[in-house]
Amino acid sequence: MAAIEIVDVTDEARFGLIPPCADPGFDHRTCDYWEDADRGSRASRSGWLGTPASKAGLGAYAPGDPAASGRSSAADAPASLANPFAPPARTGPNPFAPAAKAQPNPFAPAPPVPIRNPFLDELDDPLGDNPFAPRKPVRPVIPAEAPRKLQLLGRGLGIFGSYAKLLIADGEAAAYCQFGPLSAYPRALRLRELYPRLPQAPLPAIVTCIATTFAARHRGYAAQLVEAVCVDLASRGFSAVEAYPEAHAREDATPAAHPAFWRRAGFVLAIDDERYPVMRREL
């Protein structure tokens, strides 16, 4: 029996463990198909996973970025490009520079202490210096320089939690699942509008993607991971979860498996549609 661990994707270390799609044309780590209802894509976009420019010492610009043109100065130019007719650079202090400011007057009255407005900024805690006041929990955040997909998966960290889980078998990531509140996935909202018979309150959570690596197929990992997701969603207060499989898509071309998989996972057919049936499980 393999040693199984199911973890949330909450940082770059675990994001880096997300396994590749069985179809190399797709990529879990760059997919924004469900997050962008108009231009979202499942395609592999390796440029999204490159080293951020800031980590490469290039500030906010990447190599070849037209915004970087014109940012170099004479100090950055190599010596071979120096202008031989330019006057020599000055050394030493500038005789025309204004005199240094005088030292502060030790007898001047101290400036008044500004009055703090406790309602101006909710992040500015007026009780911050009170050791007896309850401390606000520090909410986890995804760094601004992190890959775009990781930022999408971490949008709800402070309130909902992670939008993705991994199943790790014997130290290797074997299955991946993306899920979350319906409001996090505009494409799912649009698809659900096609079926007015679906319950509108309370809105369900959804599973948008369930995938197993090719090497880990037929071991029950996907079903085990979906079960863990459903238990997690129930603990977060959701009363139902839905999935929107593509009925006739190739096995490697659909992020949401097939209806038969969801039936085995305890879901029922809520809407029977030729292309996009709705599978639903009460929690």
C-alpha cells in the first residue's frame, strides 16, 4: 500500500508539486479556463512559470520588454561607448551645491503628536499596543511575484482557504483537484445559468478539475481526493457540491472527468445534457 498524503496548495513549494497533465497540450499550472469566462484557456503557457523579472535583478521588467527601453543611463553604458568629446567627469564636492542644512534646534518645541483615527484604516489596529487585547489572526497571502495560477488558487486563503489539493503517494504527486465557491469561477457561473432548474440557494461549491497522472491511473486516487475535498467543503459550511463534466470528451482532454466517475464518487445526475451534464452531491 502506498503512503498517501493529501495537502492544500498554499505556497510555491506545493505549487511546484502539481503534476503535469496527461495531455501535454494542457497544464494545470497555467490554466485559467474556469477563472476567465471569456478568454480562459487550458493551454500550456510556460512563460507564466518563468523566473519573475524581479528575482532576476531586472526590476519590474523582463528581457525584451519594450517598457525597459530608455531606462539605461550613462552610468550603465560600457566604457567602450563613452563619448570621447564629452568633458571629463567632475570629482569631489560641487562648489555650487547649497550649503548643508543647519543642525536642528534643541530648544525648539516638539511637534504635536498626530491624533490617530481608529476608523481610517481597518488594518491600523488602535489596540495594537495593548497586550490584553485579542490579536487579529494574520491571514496568509500569496506573494505578488508568485506565478499567476498560484495567485488565482490563493485568492481565498484568508477567508475560504486554498482552491486546490494534491494527493501525494509515496512522495510523488499523483492527483490534483481544483475546487472552491461558485463565485470564484465565472465560467461555471455562466454554465450554471443555462439550467434554471438547479437550486439557487444556497449556492453549491464546485469541483472544476480532477486529474490523475498517467502512471497513477486506476488506483482510486482521484476518487480518494474528491472524497477528501467533499469532507473539507462540508466542514466549511457548504451543503452541496457540483461538477460539470464533458460527456463525450477524450479522457485526457476534460478537466472534470466523465459522469460515470462522479456517480462512483456519490454524485447524482442533476441535469441531463448531451454535452455538459451537471453532477451534484449533497453534503
